[in-house]
Amino acid sequence: MILQTAELSANQRAALEKMVGRRLQDPENIVVCSGKPKVASAEDRQLAADRMRHQLYLLDPSERRMSIEDWTAALLEKSEMMA
């Protein structure tokens, strides 16, 4: 089950923050498996951001200027052509 922090009550939020040992960010999703929440650590979040920056760096300069929506549409078009 995926929980969004925006949908949590104050008590639910406090309980989850106690379980994970940190404050939850507002736009954050939490995956709950077998009753134990999996919340990315600050290190995991930084690693994910670094990976995304690296992937963006690998793009052609023309693709770097595209919006996320345009880039996703172009990527989907390429994958449809390959299928």
C-alpha cells in the first residue's frame, strides 16, 4: 500500500515519523509492506536525485531543453517504434 503524507492524520503522521526516526516531507509517498513502512532515508533520496541528474546529463543537449511531459512523450514514441 502506498500512503501519501498529505492524506495522513496528525496522529498517523506522528506514528510514522516515530517509526522511521525523522520528519516526513509534505510531498512524500510511503510504501507499507507487511505493516512496516519503507521510507527512503536522506541518503537514499540524495542518491536518487544524483542518479536523475546523471541521466539528464547523458541526454543530448536538444533533449535537455524539453519539458518532462515532452521528453516522456518522445520516449514513449521511441519505445512504440521499437516494439
